[in-house]
Amino acid sequence: MAAPLRLAELPWTEVDALDRDRTVCILPLGAVEAHGPHLPLSTDSVIAEAMAEEGGRLLAGHDRIPLLLPTLPYVAAPFAAGFAGTVSVRPETVGSLVEEIAAALAEHGFAILALANAHLDPVHLAALHRASHRITEGGRVLVAFPDLTRKPWAGRLGEEFASGACHAGRFEGSVVLARRPEWVREEARRELPLNPRSLSQAIRQGVTTFEQAGGPQAYFGDPAAASAEEGRQTVAALAAILAEAVLALPPIR
């Protein structure tokens, strides 16, 4: 399957020539956020870009033209705000930026925006839902936003993800091992003990930081169990989720 086009690498004339009815603009959203002592701050961006790239390949097989936008790395990340290196911005800023990106695309005739989001802070997710609703209400752009924390998607991403103990553990660590192994601190990863505390349960109880949730090193789950092979399987699952969400959109008006 053909690799997706990358907006930032194209001259404007080639973008102008794209078939608007077939083009799907894909925006990866990550974060600059602590992911334990073993994974990079850009872990969520690595995952989002993998989801976008491989999801785009699947869409190309359905006669769509996937157009990857540059990754948006600065988002709301209050859960990790206490850890060095985390850069958290207001959720209103994120929502406004996504809306303005959609409006700019609409000005040039593009009508489908897919959000490949791998950052699961509840404040960030709420901002994306609000922005997606407002964009869709505007009537110029259709938005595909598969929220990985909700049905039917959440049940397709493995046991650790379903447990809620999945920040910088086996789930995320496997994807980084598959896509950016040189960024993983292997010695630290292999020695980290299992942290079974569930972030999803902590969030339902009103917890608002990793420290309060029982993650003093900003990780949850089982980092030592991560593998590149599982990471490739996870990326395939994420790609299928993104493609299905796009293909489920109604026809362009």
C-alpha cells in the first residue's frame, strides 16, 4: 500500500492538485509529557504518528488520498505537569488550534479531518471532543476522532490497555520499541517493576496527577514486558481503528 503524502514536504501546487473528494487530512496529536525513566517525552507523538502513517496506508487501499499534517505536540498534559520536561498548555488552546486548522483546510476545499490521537489525559480528550463537535457543527469539515478510551475502540488494544495501567508500560513501550528503539533506555526499562495501579480507575475517583494515582516515576503497567513485536501488532490495531473511523463518516456534503 502506498505511503501517505506529507503536507509539509509538498509544494503548494501539488497540494492544490489533490482530489478534494478523496483526500483525508490526518492530524497526529501527541504530547511532550513524562513517560517514566525509560521512554522519551515524545512517546505519545511517536504512537500518534505511527497510527496516522499506517492508518493512512489502509485508507489508500480504499481509494482515499491520505495527507499527513505535521504532528501537534503541545497539548494539555496536567497529569504529568509535576515531572521535568512536561509541557502542558491550556485545553482551550488545543481546542482552538484544532478548530483553526480545520477552518484553514476548509478554505482550500478539504472536507475530512481525522485526528490520530495517542494522548489520553482526560482534559485533553474533552478538549478534542468539544473541538470536533464545533467543527462538525460548522458544516464544512467532517471529523473522525476515535477516542481510544471509549467503546468500541478501547477493547481492541490489549489486556494492559483495558486494565487502565497503561502509561509508559507494556502498551506504549512496545510501540516505541517498534518505531523508535534508539530512544528507549533499555537498562532502565528492563529493571522497572510492574505498577498495576489503574489510571482509568483513579480518574473516575477524581485523581488529577500521576503522583496521586500511584505513579511516582510517571509510569503504570509493565515496561519490562514490552516488545517490538507487540508494538507492531498494536500499531496495526491503531491503524485499523483510524481507518474504520474515517470510512464510517457520512458522504461529504
